[in-house]
Amino acid sequence: MNRLGGEPCPEDLRVLLTVGNDLLHDLNVEVCGDATWQPWADKSYLTAADLADPDISANVRAIDDTFELINFIARTEDDTYIGYWRGPNHVPLAKSPLVSYDTEGQFRLCGGTFVESLFFVIHDDEALAQFREDCVQLGIELAFESVDDISIPSVDPTPDAFHTARYHMHKIG
């Protein structure tokens, strides 16, 4: 998978892509390994007037800076993107938490594994119950019973904090 920067595919993601692809399809989750896949970066909705606004321009630049530190791999049906937060220290993929980026331009840490991130960002309880059962049948270890049990890894900076710092830097500079 080219989107992982040449690092090995995490086990839960590998299982889903090899024998659990139907599960992803049932949840309307697209996983793409193509290095050129970047729909989250689309700015075609912004007008010239938007881009001339210093606040919007600084935010767009800060978002782009933050994107550079994420290996995005998936998109949900509501256009939330999921990826591995590498951060400014380019943490190895195996130690990277997952981050979501939504249509409101918000970054949120959403788990320590890809499966956890899906539970965190998808809000269809019925589909998730079946997905959880199917994951267990595929041998994917789940260390949580519900979304409330998902442990969000602690990192510094978080994607949101990094974005905010970059926004202020671009706004000033």
C-alpha cells in the first residue's frame, strides 16, 4: 500500500484488506493505497475572494501543513478521512495513532488501530455491532467493548494542536 510510506501494513488493516473487504464495503468505507489519492485536499469550493481572506488563507495553509504529517488511507460515506498521524517527528507507522479529518475541517485522534478508528468515526450502531462480530471472527483482536472504551493515544502535538499552531504562524507571518 503506497499510502503507508513504504512501511509494513498494520495487521488489522491487512486482514480487512485481504479477507475482510466485504466488511469495509458494508460500512461504505473506501480504503485506497494509491499514492496519488488525495480527495481531502480538494479546495475547488473556495473562491478567489475566500482565498484572499487572511483568516481563510491561513487556515487553508495550516490544514495543508497538517495533511503533510498524515498518511490518509480511508474515507467514510460522509467524507470523513482516516489516516495515521505521523506528526512532526514522523513517528513510525506502528506507533502512530489514527486521526480523522471531517467536512468541517476538524482533526481528531480516533484510536490506536484502524479498526478502533472505524468504531470511533462511524455512528451506525447496528452496522458497528455486526462489524465488531465480524472482526472477531476474522481474528482481529479488539481491546474494547464499545466506542467509550477506545483508548485514544496521547501524542504531542495532537493534529488539532499542530493545525492551530500553524494557523497562528501563517496568520502572523
